[in-house]
Amino acid sequence: MNKTLLGYVPNESPIYAVHPFVKLFFLLIVSLFPMFVSAPEWNILLMVVTILLMWLSKVDMRTLKIYVPVAISMGSIIFLSYTVMGGTHPEFELLAKVGPVNLYWERIRDAIVVYVRVLPMIFTMVFFLSTSRERDIIVAMRSIKVPFVITYIFAMALRAAGMVLEDFQIVRQAEKARGYDPAGKSIPYKIRQYVMYMVPLFALSLRRSEEFTNALVARGYAFTGSASKVKRADYILTHYSYKYFDYLFIAVIGLSFIALLVLRYGFGYFVTERSVLLTMLHQVLH
């Protein structure tokens, strides 16, 4: 098993046959797709494709249940902000009136569009973090000649996020080992407990940052001064080489983005007015 930023992936996973830059390129380009697509069914299709890629990469799909509460809470906030707190709009189509709240079709439509746009971005990021190691990120950025300082900061930021999740699980397990059971506790009590978690997590983060700094100094790394101007040999890049299917994947991703822009702004596809899902929903609610 290989340790990734958000879990473990088997050594025989086909994702490791792909050059790390391809995964980074996939994240940077595919995460932009929902910004140009308003029709929810296409964003849902993109989310399904991303989940399918996770399954093909042999990612433990049980980890997705962690993000279910986040998706539900985020959807609830978006829906309430667009409907309950959306204000009064006489120019919109009124579907129902619940007390002082007016439910307009346009506000419900916009809430669905925004929510379904955010979900594929989240799943794309989860796919990247679930299949990438710190080494993969460094290789991907160094292969396109990104400066060492930027590479280091970006890699450490992502690694810190994964380590915080690990430390959080350690703190929770330590509580359970001491007989603490959160079952049956009230929500305000649980919120106070989560706030108290910040103290040990912050202390562990400071300790790890000091360890990282000492490790870099011991290896002769420096961000300023004459030592920072010394050209470093990218020895790690010698273990990774582009294959023909890497260039194929890069071309497919790039051409797909270009085709999306042409179809969106040249032919008017992927807009809400041409959405089959929204049309059906409008007929049901009307």
C-alpha cells in the first residue's frame, strides 16, 4: 500500500503508471470545467466520471462517506441562502409562499446550478489527493520547472492538510482509549469538543514545522543567500519518465477543455436554458 495525502492506495493501482504531471494537469484543467457549464446534468456526469476514475484507481470508496455530511451541509446552506434569504423578486416566477418566504423558480434553479457546480470540483480535488503522494506533487511541479520555493510551499501545505487529518484521528482514538464516548451528546457539547481539539492539533503542527525546518537545514537547503542560488540536481525526476499514453492523456484533457469552450461560447451548449434536467424539474414544480 502507498500512503497518499488522503489515504492509502494499493501498489498495483494503475494510477501509478501515469506520470504525476498528468494528475496535476487533470486537477488544474478538469476542475475548471464546471465554471463554464451551467446545465446540472453535465456536471453530474463529470462527478460520476471522477468517482469512476477513483474506483479504477482502487481508492477505498468507503472514504467518500466522510464527505457526505459536508455535501449535505453545504447544499443546505446554498439552498437556504438562495431561497429563504433570497429576498423578494416580483419579476421571478412564484412557485409557492411559505409564511413570509417566497419560493421562486429562478432562485431554486440558481441554487441547484451552484451546488452541482461545486460538487465536481470537490470530487476532482479528492481524486487528486487520494491518488497523489508528496513525491508526486514535487515531481509534477519540478517537471515543468517550477521554482523550488514554490514547490516546497505547495507540497508542505498539502502534506500539512493530510497530517492534520491524521492527528485528528489520533486525538479521537486517544479519547476513546480513555473511555470518552461522544454518542448521545448534544450538538453544542460536540462543537465545544471540536474547538478543544484545536489546542493539541496546533501544538502538533508547530512541532512538525520545526522538525521540517531542522531537516531542511541539516540537508543544506536555504531559501535566501548564496546557498539558495546553487542549482539543485533533480535526482527524483530520473525515476519518472513520460510515456506515450501520458502525452495522449494530456492531449485529450487539453482538447476536451478547448472543445468545451467552443461548444459553450460558439454554439450555446451547457447553459441552463438547454438543460434537460432543469426543464423536467420545472415541469414538476410548476
